[in-house]
Amino acid sequence: MSDFDTVLHPDWVVPIAPKREVFTDFSVALKDGQIAAIAPRDQAQEFDADEHVALPSTALMPGFVNLHCHAAMALLRGYADDLPLMTWLQQFIWPTESHFVSQEFVRDGSELAIADLLLGGTTTMVDQYFFPEITAEVADRVGLRALLTFPVIDVETAWARDAESCINRGLELRDRYRDHDRIEVGFGPHSTYMVSEHTLSRVAMLAEELDAPIQIHLHETREEVLNSVERLGMRPIDFLEQVGLLGPRTQCVHMTALGDQDIATVAKHGAQVVHCPRSNLKLGSGICPVQKLMDHDINVALGTDGAASNNRLSMLGELQIASLIGKTQHGNPKAVDAWTALEMATVNGAIALGQLEKIGTIEVGKTADLIAVDLSGVHHWPRHDIPSSLVYATQGNEVAWSWIAGKPVVANGQLQTLDYLDLQNRAMRWSEQLSAFRATLEH
Ligand SMILES: [Zn+2]
């Protein structure tokens, strides 16, 4: 038997740990789905392995950890654009979902999204959508690492009758994947405006008992904050604190419209912040003050949000824009620098999930969730600085290879576990049905 399964020979390794270092002419060896050795290329070429993979002009880095998605909503990409959040939700998204959402919708939408995510270098996805058992099945089958945060809302949906039945179905699913290596299940209470105080308290209690992750949309817009003050007499984050839902296992998604007091509250509880810059920009929601949060030692990770509000699912696109708007927002080109953007998309995501011992960096003993980013294009020349290339010069389509737990899911730019033509056919079928329905929504 060989010492290693696979040895990867990129031109550069961007391990993320040690911090802010690039190894030139180094190779990474994999064994049993784990990173087994990192060595200079001339030594590694001699390694006894089942296969050696040459990856010229690529930078090998940890796979992206995409902290917020609604995968199945890929079927609603471009369905209703250029609208403010509440109009978009109430007049278009929610009526369409209540008409169409089914196991089949979620299966086809999840596959489409996951194909897109894999080609964009996402190796871990956090998802929040109806029928999470279907998305879990798809993720499991195609080899993606995923945290499914099952929806908890008080209104009836195709998936569950009420909040209690959401929780029951979700916990059943959590139980089913208890010992799974790649799939985890947590709580996804939608927001403080869609879930009652009673339900939020119950989620807080159960999550604490089970030590389970929680993901919630929070401070997505200024209006959400103002409405909360009017309705509950307090800001959403204070309400979350009051119901006991704010802690290190809570992932607060969006977090625009934050005052100094709000930032102090997040810091006090060690809660996780998830920045979704493109979705926020596109819905005109606001901008999360990333650098300011980080200066208060708050961990900020990155998410694409769903394709209905982004409309891409590209983590390279997301980290680029996070860096650019971070600078403009703070009036400081040093804010959210290139390394910070790369860390947000990798190691900070691992920290937010409590999975730092397993993913987020290239270190011996960690799971082999890796991507090779192709920097051969003329738009990367002359490659003075690799992190700069990765953040500022990428066009989003440079992820040429991706491995999850050592298994290739993208090779030479091609999907290995999903059928491109089949995906295309199903997307086109949905397009016809959805367009016909959308025409009935226009006034
Ligand atoms: Zn969302």
C-alpha cells in the first residue's frame, strides 16, 4: 500500500495558517481524506502515492466556507430583481414559494445551487430552507460538506404546520445525521419578525441542551430595526439577547444598521457575524461594518445568501466585494485587506461553525477540503502578489479543482458528481412553470 493516496503539486500553497504566508513550490499530500503532509515540491515528487496531480499556475488553498445560503432558491435566480427586501419577499418570493415549494422543487433547486457552489470553490455550505432533509440528501450524495439549519417559523408552510412541527421534524433530521462525517443539522429560526418570543425561547433552550448551532437573519435592514423598536420596544439584537439566543453558537446573518451598543452586545456574547455583501447591496439593505466588528474581536464570516437575492453563488466574487465595500465604508483602503477577505471566506467560517479543528486551513491532520485556483489567465499577470491576485483580480471562474474530504468534486473545471445536462434540462422545465406564475403576480 502507498504512503499517500494523492499528492497535489500547485505552484503556490496559501495555507491561511500560518497566517499571511504563501509557500512557493510546495506540495500537499492526502491520505484517507486528510491532509497528511506539506512538503517542498522536489521532496514531494518522490512520495510514494497512488497518484500525483500536477496543478501548474494554481494556488492551492482551503475550500470556501459559505456561511449563508438558501440553495433551493437557485430556481428563483433573476425571478424578481431590483426590489426592496419586504416588497421582494411579500409580493414575489413568499407567494411563489407557497405555490411551488415541494420536495421536487427543493431537490432540483439544491442540485442546481450546489453545482454552482462547487464550481465556485465552496466546500462547506450552511443552508436554511424548507425540506432540509432533501438538501441534506443532495449534499450527502454529491459530496458537499453542509450544515442544514432547518427553518423555524410560526406560519404554516408546505414543509411544516407550525413552529412546533418545524422543531420536531428538524430534530428528527438532526438525529438521522448524528454520526455523519459531512452533514450536520442545526436550528434556523428565520428572524425576530417571523418567529414569536415563545418559539425563540424554546429554540434557545433546545440548542443549549443539544449544543447545536443556530442561524438567524438579524438586522438585515434599518426598517427591520425600526419596526422591532416599534413592535417590541427594543432592537432585534436586544430581543435576541433577552430570549437567551445570543452566544458563540449563534450565527447572526447580515448585521447592517449596527450602533456601538449593538456591537458591544455581539462582542459580549461572542456571537458569530455572517456578512452577505452582494445580497445586501443588491437589495439596498445596508452594509455590515466588518472592520469595526473585527476591531472589537468579533468573528466575521462570509455568505452568498441565496441566488434569488445575489444572484451569483461565487465566494470569490463575495470576498472581492467584501473587501472593496469594506474600504469604502470605512474610508480607508487598509480596511478589510486582501488577507482578511481570504480569512473571512475560510478560517473565520470554520470558527463560526465551531469546526476549526477540522476545516478552514491547510494543516496536517485536517480534513482535505481544498481548492486549486487557476491563476494562469492574462488578467492575473504578472502575479506580483498571490493574495492580491486571489482577491482583486479574479473573475470568479478560476476554481479549477476542488476536493472535499479528499474526494475530487471538481476536476479541471468539470463537475465530478453532478450531471451538467440533466441539471440544465430540469432548470429549463422549472423556468417555464415559474415564468407563467410570475406573470400572474405583476400588477
Ligand atoms: Zn437569507
